[in-house]
Amino acid sequence: MSERKRYLGELIAEFIAVMIIIIFGDSVAAMIVLYDPNPYQNAYWGVAIVWGLGVTFAIYATGAVSGTHANPAVTLALALYRGFSWKKVLPYCAAQVLGGIAGAAVVYLNFHPVIDHYNLTHHFTREGDGGAAGVFFTHPGLAVTAMHSFVVQIVLTGVLVFGIFAITCQYNTMAPQANSGALIIGLLVAAIGASSGFLDAWAINPARDFGPRTFAFFAGWGASAFPSPQHYWWVPIAGPLVGGVVGAGIYQFTLRPFMPNYTADLPAPPVPDRVPTTAAPPRAEPVYMAPNSVTPAP
């Protein structure tokens, strides 16, 4: 396969991965927003699990092609710390956002009669009141300001990317083996949502919010989407990007250097020049013992 064709496949995979996540995630958001009583009224964990399983399925579907970043915050962190090509960062992010737009379009195709019924019943409008906007994009929850949500997004995305780096670290002997990492990452997403989702709907992914928000803007939500109340639109973009860099950096510099197999890949110190045989023998020095050669875990 040519390099160009492989690269095209990677971008397609990133597009499809985010589209899958949004189809599952925004659909469960529609279930909780549009129906009264909603099926998750006393079981928010179910909402979190659906988002997490959407991530797991996306990884299983596309991971062999692109590695399934499916999140610009992950892509940026991989470029900073794990050697991902910088020239691919913007195209990957663009593919991810487009996947978010496509996923939102599919959800709208399924739920638009219910959206209209919801707004009619509650006397809401899309642009004026933001009726049913929560199906597609996030906003601050009870007593949460835009700036506080920015901090929340940094923290939650930091936890997410820290976890992803730990789960996928080749030196981490406790990381999930074979292909089970996808399930654990999905459970991590679900745990973040179940523990903190009410703060601001836990975007933790610029493409997850910006893509559907862009679709909603053109589908009639207008100013409710951009700039949105409190001019919130930038928070689920900037917060996760900062948080991903911070979380990945914490893992890279605090835990990774101490992983059991990490030192095996470090270059050995230079061997000192031999002492000429005519010289007096030097005092005995401790012998440098090279670490055992250990193949990093895949």
C-alpha cells in the first residue's frame, strides 16, 4: 500500500471513529433530553456507559488503521510526547471534527421529529431558547460559569489522556494486554462522565463538541450554538487541548521513567578508554552492569 493511500485511510478512520462516538453519544443525549420521563432519569450511569461503549466500538472498528485518536486533545498530546507526526495533526483534527458533524447529522435524521415535538410542547425555539440543544453540544451545568467549566475541562481531559497514556504505554507491565485496552478506555470515559458529567456535560474532546455544535448552528440553533450563552463555545475546545497536554505530560514525566522495562531501552553509558598496559593498574572501580535486555510489552 502506498504511503498516500495509507494516510488517506488514516483520515477516513478518524472521521468514522468520531462519527461512531457521536451517533451513540448524541443519541443517548437525545433520550435523556427529549423524553419525559426519560429512561435514564434515575440511572445516569447508563448514559455514561453508552458514551464509553461508543468509544470502545470506535477503537475496535478503526484502531488498526489510524490508532483511533478520535480526539484532537489526544492527537496533540501524541505529537508532543510520543513522536506522532506534526504534519498530520491538523488533518487528523479536521477529520475528527468532520466526523462529529456527520455523526450529528445522523442523530438529527433519527430524532428531528422528536426534537420538534419537544420544542413545540415546551414552547421553545431552537435559536431563541436553545430548545433541545443539549442533544448536540455541551453547556455549563448548575452554578457553573464558563471559566469554571474551562478548569473542569482541563482536569477531566487531563485524567482521560493520563489514563490513555498509561493504558497504551509499551513499558507498563500492568496495562491491559492484547486488544482489551479499548474496553478499558471506554470504561474510563464512562467513569469520568458518571462522576463529573453534571458539571458541564464532560465534552473532554474538542471534536465531540465543536463538530455537532457546527452542525446545530446550520440546523437552526444559530446563536445558541455560536457564540452560545456566556460565549461558551471556545471552552470545550481550549480546555481539553490544555488538559490533554497536562495529563499526558504528568504521565510521561512522573510515572513512565519508573516503569520496569523503560530503562532497558535507554542507551548504555559510554565505555571508558582502555588504560595503556604500560601504565600502573588503576584502583578497582565498581563494574557497570548493563540492564537485562527486556522486550517492551506491545
